[in-house]
Amino acid sequence: MKRKLKVGILGLGRAGRFMHSAELSQYPELFEIAAGADHDPERHKDLPPAFANAKLYLSLEEMLADPELDLITVATRNAFHTPHAIQALEAGKYVVIEKPIATSYEQVLELKAAAERFPGHLFLRFNRRFEPAFNHVREIIQSGLLGNISYIKVNRHPGFVRRLDWQTLSEFKGGMLNNWGPHLIDQALQLLDSPVKDLWSDIQHNVAAGDADDQVKIILRGENGRISEVDISTTTTLPGPLYEVRGDRGSLVVPVEEKTIKMRYLDPKQQLGPLDGIRENFPLEYGNPWETLNFIEEEIPIKPANGRTLQRGRVLAEGESADPTKGYTYQDTMWGYVWEAIVNGKPYPVLIDEGVEVVRITAEALKASGYQPHESRLSGHRR
């Protein structure tokens, strides 16, 4: 029989009850939700069935005193992720930390120091590292089919949303840079496949309530010359493709429906010879009249992940499309890696140094943009 880990969920808001608990519930042979904690007693009510046998606490301190708990998963507000994770590590627990794993570069260095004091005990919730579309795109890039890659774009446009919860307030480190940013910056860095040489960013606040950002543009240039662009917005009514990749032999896009990958690339059998620019009069044609390029066009299904896709706590059936009005989808795949790391000592695929670099890039992007928290023209006055 496999060892079952007893888990305490810290924070019983949207992430704790609809994401962490729902994902853990897909692995009943590996995890048991044995506790939940939230300072607001109202959050203890109407919990999903996954909490049926869970003890409920009003503080992290109370939950950490429970000797039966193996693992704490941190699903509190952004500003508290790092201190809560460190507190749980120091109590001898294994810890999954929600993104953002830190809200400043100084803070993430504190987290790294704690992780080094308790090796193998901290797991970064970069669950979108395991998304099927992302991994299939990375596989195609690595195959060389598209040639030398010069440009990659990672988009997330979760609809036109006039949001007004705490995620719109800078005092709680809200905003899309801290919300979607860690996921997409992590993906962009993985696809860049190179140390970052420099970056450019623009961060805006347009339609949401509060004073935090709702539109983010970051362009990273690697030492390898590759460009990786991140575009996040809740101000667009026409979402763009999730991924775009350009190489010197072809391109791909992943449409927003996230079911297929569209590609157009040169026939791998076609060899391209050298070209010399012609200084004399050229035939009145565009391009190269002496060369015929043989392109192959494909639309292939995205390879499934070794896990399930959920939306607001519900597992989507195979082939089922998500309902955009019910929020975005997410994978449960990372939890298998967490269990394997704790029980069998297998390396967790997301490294602390990778998380540190995500936070560093986030901080640099915020600084480079010059963004200062402010209310949008449409957001009205804060109550």
C-alpha cells in the first residue's frame, strides 16, 4: 500500500477550496486533506466534500501544532506566501507554496535560505509548467522542426474583467503581474532557454477596481539572441493565441481553445543554400524567383498531460471544452511529483533557483515599467 500524506490547506478562499483541494482529491491514494485553516470563521462554512474529515483551525499556528500533518499547502494572500511557508518549514512540515512565491527579490532570497536549511521540503506551485500545450510546444522547439528559434510569445487573456476583489489592491500585492505573471514568466524563461541579457516592460491599469495592474507586457532577450515575450491582459475582449513561435524554418501557434497546434514549416528534406544580396537591377518580382520553398502545413492535437484538467474544482472530461465564464483551467499533474519527492526522494522538477529567477525578473519588470499604483479612469473611488 502506498504511503498516504496528510495535508493541511492554509487559506480557504478561492484557491484553497477550488484549486488545491480539488486537485488533491484526484489522488485519494496519495493524499488526505486532514486539515484546513483560515482566520475567518465564515470561510469554514460550505466547504467542498474533500474537507469532510478535515479538522478546521483559525490560524496557521494551530494547524502546525497538529502532529499528524505531513504537508502544508499555502493558499493565502500573496503578501503572506513567503512568511507562511517559512513558518511551516521551521515547524518541520513539507510545504507547497502558491505563486507568487515571493513579492520582492529580497523576500525570495529569504525563502531560498529557508529551503536550503530544510532541503527537499519546499515545493513551488508552478503548476503551469506541466500544461499539455506548453510541454508540446517545448517538444516541437527542441525537435528542430522550426529551425533556429528567434521569437516566442506567451499570451494569457482571461477575458475583459472589471475585477474588484483583493487581487486588485497593491497593499495585498495584487495585480496581474503577481497573479498570472509567475506562471508565464516561468514558461517564457523555460522557452528562452538562456540566461536573460536584458528586458523591457510596460505595465498598466485600465479597467479593474483598485490600484493594481491589469495589463502586463514583458519582453526578455536571452544571451542566445532569442526573444521571449509575455502578454497578460484582462482588458481585451478578443483573446490572442496562447503561444506563438517563430523559427528560421517555420512557425507555430496554439489557438486560445488550446486543443491543437497549427504549424507551417519548410519540408525537412529541403536544404537551403547560401544567399548573396544582389546590388544590380533585380527582376521586377518580390522575393527570390530562383527558389521554390516547399512548406508543410499541419494542425495537430495537443498531446495530453499525465494528469487531469480542472475548472473551478471540476474535472473536465476528455475532449470537453472549458466554459470561459467559469474561470480558467488548471492541471493537477504537479501533485504526483510532490508525492514522489517526499515519499521516494525523486527530484522535484521545479528548482528553487528557477523560482528565484522568476521573482527577480518580476521585480525587474516592475521597476523597468515605472508603474505606480493608481486607480483606473473607470474604477471609481475606493471604499
